[in-house]
Amino acid sequence: MITTNKEVFYWGPILGKFYYMSEFIKSCSQELSKKFPGERWPETLILNKGNKFVWMNQLEDLQVKGQDVFLKYMLDESKRKKYYLDWKNDLPVLLNFQCKIDEFNLSDISDNELKNIWNKFYDLTIKFWVNVIFPELANYGSEKYFKEKLSHYILKEDDLRTAMEILTTPKRSSFFEKEEVELLGTYDFKKHQEKYFWLQNSYFGSKICSIDFFKERKKNLNVNLKTEIEQRIFLTRENKTKIIETYNLPKKIINISNAISECIEWQDERKGHLLLNIHYKDILLNEVARRFDYDKKYLTNFAFFEISKLFEGVDLKQEAELRKECMGIHFTDEINVLNNKEALEFWEEFVDKEVKEHLSEFKGTIASKGPNQITKGKVRVILDPFNIKHFNQGEILVTSMTSPEFVFIMKKASAIITDTGGLTCHAAILSREMKVPCIVGTKIATQVLKDGDLIEVDTRKGTVKKNNVLNQLI
């Protein structure tokens, strides 16, 4: 079992529910090894208390397995392209089936017909995930491996960090940037809404964006956005070339950096399709909850494959009560569901840590230097990314980690600080795109800082410092 005696990797806590992650979990633990014998995610502990979701691994195990996958499947360009094309070729089957779901009046079809739709959707979603696990897992091992190899050519720590930041930056725009460019150029808001209605979906569920949502966003978009994105991508390529030439980096180092940045690009592309997929998960769950007389919010504590038992006449209501407060999953080769008592004990051990408010300074990994080396501002701790109305322009975003639904807040932040993550995490990549100062992997930012704190973010040293004098006056 995972232990706090060794360093633990945390993904979260974020706003999320088990149901929306269950195909990924199933794929990591069991389905991956069917397609790639012997391959699986390292031992994992997952906890879901209320609306908070957290994924944990032993950090060393994750890095070792991630490096193994990176070297075996992602470093070789021909292999990487093959797996990417496999995913792209399978993707239309899922997308077309999702469109068919829109054509059904689910309330009018029989239990057996709904069961067939449910199972087909599940099988296609599993296939979607199995094909895209490797770039996700590889990035957790590639960063450490790349740093070790690059350090033979770049000796100074600051120069090494800067080079890694530049060389791992993606060379193409994200799906959010593509959407914004399309929004800027359209006057057919209905058509745009039909294409991007899923933009605010998350691991907590789906939310259909209205036409007015897109109209309001367009008002705040920079009219030169497309040019700025093209210029950023051009400068990214130029900066990569400059680093390569400055340090005379060999082809083997260039191959590593290309593999990492392409994995990140693949992950970003996957995220857009995932958010759309969540919309259809919700459509099906709503109908199952209605048909079998369940409170939907309790069913979100079950995996997709567990809910399938309802079609066989299994009663899940007693188990739903047991999972209402807290539930957990532990897996290696098999998925084991933890009871409420076990899950709460693990939550207390791994998640509810001692608050360290007395600290006035702490460090993390510099993910993006931003335009200024020192940024001063007011803290806003955001754990629910849909609380955007409580985030003011220019505040410093402090959160456990970011995910796609945080983008709208990140665009308003003067700096970003997270508990978890490294150079290839979501916050790191997006902050570099946005040219926002960012420090990740602090482990304690959300515990030490509170709303309204005045702080100084130094992206030369990777430090976050409280302004204790001004904070006392406030």
C-alpha cells in the first residue's frame, strides 16, 4: 500500500467525481495490459470525499514507470507517430457514436436498447483511453530523465531550468486557443456554440455553454489574438533553435525534447475530446438515474462499469449510502473499492495535513518566468474553477492544480501557484502560453496562503514570500 514514509505524488484534490474518471481508471489498471501485455499504471490510491477528488501514487514508482514507458513507447519518433495515428483513426468511431446518442429519445427506448447504448459507449470510451495513456504516463518520467541528460551539456542550474522550459514547450496552439481564434472570427454564434458547447465541462460533470456565454467572451478577446498566437509559436521555435545552437545539443537531446513536447500536444488534443465525452456520460447517467429511481449525485460515486449492474437488476442503493460521505479505490492489477471507514482514514492520513500558516516563505518549481521576474499581488485561493466571479483581474491564483476548466481564471491571473505539478503539467504549459509567471509543485501553497494575502512571487528563485508587515495591517 502507498505510504507517507516515501514521497507521494498527488493529482488533486480537484473538483471531481469518480464516475467521470472511471474509464481512465479501468484502462490504467486492467485494459492497458490487454493491448500491451505487462503494461499498467503503478499502484494507485484514489479518494473521493464529497466533491473533492485526489489521485495518488508513490512518486518514485510513478517516475520509474513513466521513464520506462517514455523510453519504450514515446522516445522513438516512428513508434510515437504510430500510436498517435492509431488513436486518431479510432477517434471518429467514438465521435460518430456520440452524435447518434443525440438522435435517440432515450426516455422512449427499452431497457435493453439503453443497455446496448450504454455498453457500446463504454467500450468505445475505454478504447479512447487505452490509446492515450502512454503520453500521460510518459510525461511523469520524462522530465527527470531529460534533466539528467541535458545537465551534461548545460552545467548552470538556472540555465538548465530555462533550457528545459523552452525545449519542452509545445510548438502548436492549444484547443482553447483554437476555439478563441474561431470565436474572434465568427458572427454565427449559434454554430460556434453547437461546436464548443462543452467548453466548461469538467471531471465534476457537464455544463452547456449558452450563446450569450460566447458573445460575452468575444467582447473581451484581443483583436490581434491570432497574430499573437502565431508570433508566440514562431518565437517558441526560434528559442528552441537558439538553445540548441548555443549549447551545441546533439540529436539525441533534441529527440527527447521533441518527444516531450509532442506528448504534451497530444494530451491537450485529448482533453478537448474528453470534455465532449463527459457531456454524453451525463446524458446517459441522467437517463439511468431517472429510469431506475436513483439520485444522480449518488451514482457519480460509482464507476461506469458498476452502474451497468442496474440493467441486470442489481440494487445499488445500500452501497450508494455507504459511499455518500467518502469512497476510495486502490488498484494494482485489480480494482478494489474501499469502504467509507477505510477511505476516511486514508483521507485523514494523506490529504488532511497540518496547516503551516506560520511559514512566510516557501519554494516550488519555476514553470514559467513570465514577463517580470518578480510579481506582487493579492492571493485568491480557488479550488472550484467555476467560482470565476470571485476572482478579480490581476489577482494571484493559488490552487492545488489546474485542469482545462481553470483556463478562464488563469487568463485573469497575474501569477499562478500550485501545490502539485512539474514542467509538463497543465499549469506549466498554459502559463507559458499565456506568459504568466508560474510556480508549481510547492506542495503547501493552498495551506500556507489564504484569500487576501499580499505576496511576492519570484520566478528567478522559485520562491513565494508573504509580505508580513502589510498582511498584519490588513
